[in-house]
Amino acid sequence: MYSIIRSAAVSIVLGMTCAAFPAPDVQAMSADDAARLKSGEALVNVTPDDAGADGRVDASIEVAAPASQAWAAMIDCARAPSFMPALKACKVLNSDPGGAWDVREHRVSWIAILPDIRSVFRSDYVENTSIRFSRVDGDFKVLEGDWRLEPVSGGKRTRLFYRARIAIALPLPAFMLRAALESDVPKFLIALRTEIERGGTSVAGQ
């Protein structure tokens, strides 16, 4: 059962939050954390939530690519399975003609004996800067958060900051989900960085 939650954790993390979180203050980052990001480490902090979710995630990673290149990978449905192995389908259900927002559906395969898990969420975009998302429908009780893209090194590199509140619609202890997130979020962020740094501009599937 724990392995089921681990697979779900990866899919939840990229639900590409909402106003519940303040924007990360990059200037307030400690020199030690900045050095850890520069060295390639993914920083992840998972904590209990006092407002009804199973847990809160606060994470960051640095990529050797400009924000525009990171952005192109993060919003591309066709590329999502490259860094989300459990994701079986990503589909844009509705979108703003100007690109300010869209509503997406993710279908995730946990294990063969269970049906796919469905997640529908709205993303609000500020190009190359932020993605704010919130649950619309599906099998998660709570899914809300945001991505922030912060240029560093004169724009040649980008720090990605992720915050989310998550609750899963399964009768399982919250601490098990938090443990899965602590294990899987760093792996997901590293896979995302790999996809970003390899480049590519395709947005097929949107």
C-alpha cells in the first residue's frame, strides 16, 4: 500500500497554488541553501497542515537553463510523462485564448488492480514567472499551490520554487503520504531538471 502512495505522490507534485501561500522571498534564502541548490541538491520540506490537508510541501531546485526553457517544459503536456512516470495521460480540457489559464486533466496509473486516478486542476499563468494551481475535480480532496521561477546567474540559470497543500481521497494516515512526498519529491524535481536541461520546444498534446 505504501508503494501506491509513493506513485501517487509523484503525480500530485506536478499538478501545474493559490493565494494561501506568499511568494517565496529569494533574497531571504540562506547562503547555505543557495549553495546546496547550486551544487545540484533538491531542497524539500514536508510538514503537517492545520487547515484540513494531509500535508504541505515547500521545495526548490536550480536548473542550468533560462526561465523560458524551464517554462516550456513545465507547461507541455506531451513532455510530462518524461518526469512523471506514473502519469498515463495529460489533457488540456479548457483554456484561455490568450494563454492566461487552462484546466487540465491528469490520469495516473497506480497499480494494475486499481483504476486510474483522475485529477482535474486549473492553472493560472504568468509567463516564465509563475504557475498557480487549484483543484477543480477528481480523486484528490485538496490540491493547491504554486510554482515560481526565479532567474539567477544573470538569467542563465533558474531556481524553481514549489509550494502545495495536498490531501488524498484514500483512508490512509496523513503521515504515510508525507513520508512518500519526502522520498519522492526530490526524485521528481531532479527528473524535471533533467527534462528542462535537455531542451526542446514541442508543445504537442496541448
